[in-house]
Amino acid sequence: MSGDDNPKKKKRRTLSLVLSLVSFVILTIIAVTLISGGDSWFSRFTGFFTPRLPAALVSEFDFDIGRNRVFADIGGSIAAAGTLGVQVLDSGGRETFRDSFRMIQPAIIESGNLCISFDIGGTAVRVFSASQLIASVEASGSLVSASINKNGWFCIVTQEGGGSKGVVTVYNNLGIDIYEVSLGSGYILSAELSPDNHTLAILNLTDSSSRITFYHGITADKDEPDSVFDFPGGLIIDMWYTSNGNVLAVSTESLLLIDNNGADKTLRSFADKRLGGYVHNGGYITLHLYDYGVGYSSRLLTLVDDGTVLGEINIDREIISMSSRSGSLVILRSDGLTFFNEELDELPASEENLSAAGANRVLALNSGAALATSDNSAVIFTRGEGR
């Protein structure tokens, strides 16, 4: 048997690849992304940006919550998190909420007109509405990720003890911790709570696979999981619950649907492409898939939760950021900002040029508008009248 065919060496190569991607995966999942608020790992810097955005067909909002700002739509208002805390402005730009505290790498996620903001690598967690603080938590370990469901129940993932011990803590909508589970092996990336607050799903990396572990009836005193889904040799980078209680998972090569018993179905395979990014909001998923070639040649497609394709188009320019909301997809490219519907028909632009020079992130808003942001500006663009 040759050295290349040695199964032990193959296993070591696979393990080395998985472990080398751990740090990258954590950042891409959370740079909330989020990502943020669903704009998963699409925030990119593309050179030297001008300090301010143009003022055509726009309204500029003034946020003063420090650096590293990330944004979310919260019931028609705009929430921002930065190194100096969190802030909410209503549609007219008036402040409706503020909480001042220190963060180094802020993240923010919206769900059901609530936001959770947390400090990646730090300890601060805040849950709030457009007008009031719901919960304030100081984690005992370093924060890896957090999530919140439509009912206001939330999870935080921490690394504790200076090693690989991952801990998931579940809180109810009053901010009271009701369940905790520790995994002594592998590396926990994220945790999600089902829409009925009954099942906890935990995504972690093991020596040889990505794994999603399900715990049912989390208010009970239990230590053992109810079911496990293993993805040998593959890398799952994100997951979320659908409205019917299944889990959608994005790997580097496929989109998967997994039920709470660990049974899975591949909704879309893209092993022949390179995943450029994805967003999930507004009732559908958008995938950006690069061709393996020169330049920015790629394909954009939208799908519903059962894998049905809504739309598919070719893209030949760089996508800096994208975001979806209420049936509208907004894409920020190097040549400007473009609106699409869920079938990927380009929506008519106004006669004004929707240039967003200087922006490095976009957030789709409830009203069919979009917030384009840079290090120094946050500007709302609309599609104009009669759209």
C-alpha cells in the first residue's frame, strides 16, 4: 500500500483540514454576521473607502456607539451595536433606546422584533427591543456565539477553562437561565432553540466530522442527547430552525434539511462550486456560488425551505455584501446597490444612481429600503416612488 493510500494518513489530513478551518468558521458564522442580522460572512473590505456616502435618494442616520458597528432591522427601527454599546433609532432617526457598555468585537442578531447583541471573545450579552432592555448577561467564559428565537428565548455559547470545553446556556424570555449543557470534546460553533422552545440543537466540530446534537425537553434534568446528526468529513458552517421545527444547515458543499431525529435530506449540492456566501431571511435562502475560475464569475440562487428554487441568475461582478427582508434582496456590488425580488428579477431603479461608494455592508429593511454602511456612515437608500 502506498503512503498516499494509507487510511491513517488520510484521516490525519482530514483532521488537519477541519481543525485549520475552526477559527475561520467561527468568524464567518458570527460576524453578524452575522452577520449582521442574517448577512452571514458577507461583510468584506475591498480597498480604500471614502469616508462618507453620497446623499442622493438617501437619509443619513447618526449612530454614536463607537467602532466596529453592526446593524439589524428591529420592527421598522434600526439597531446598532458598537464598541461603546447598543443604540436604536426609529424610522425618523430619533433615538428610542441606548445601553452603554464596552465591547471589542460586537455582533447583533434580530428575531421577532427583539435583538441580541454580544461581544465575540468577551462576556457581554444584551437582549433588547426597540425601546427597552429585556436582559443583561455577563458570561462566565469567552463568548463564541449567541442566538434568539421568535419568542425571545436565547442561547449563548462560551468556551471555558482555557481548553476545548464548550458550554451552551439557554435563557427564557425573562433572561432567566433554565438549561445548560457542556461538551468536553469537539468545538461548539453555535446553538439554536426551536420555535416551540422545546428542542436545543448544538453545532460542533469533532475530530472527523461536523455534528449537530439535539436535546428534547430542555427544561428537564437531562445530560444525554436525544439524537445526533454526523456529517463525516464535511464542514457545516451555520444552521437555523425553520418554522416547522426542522433544521436547515449550510455546509461548504451543500444545503441540508435535518429533522430532530437526525434524519437528513440534501436540498442542494454545490460541490462543483465555491460557496461565496448566503443569507436567510424574508422566507427564503439566497446562495452565492462562485465558479472555479478567474474573476468574479458566479451564480446567485434563491430557494425556499424545501429546496424549491425560486430564481437563478449569473453574476460577473464582485458582491461585497447582501441582505434579504420581506421578499426583497439587496446586493451591494463594487458598482452600486441593486434590489431584487425573491425570484431574482431586478427591481426597477430610480433615475438617480444608487451608488454606495464607500459602503462595505448592506442591510435590507422592512420598508423595501436598504441601509448601506461604512466605517463612518449609515445611509438609507430607497427604490424611489411607485416601486
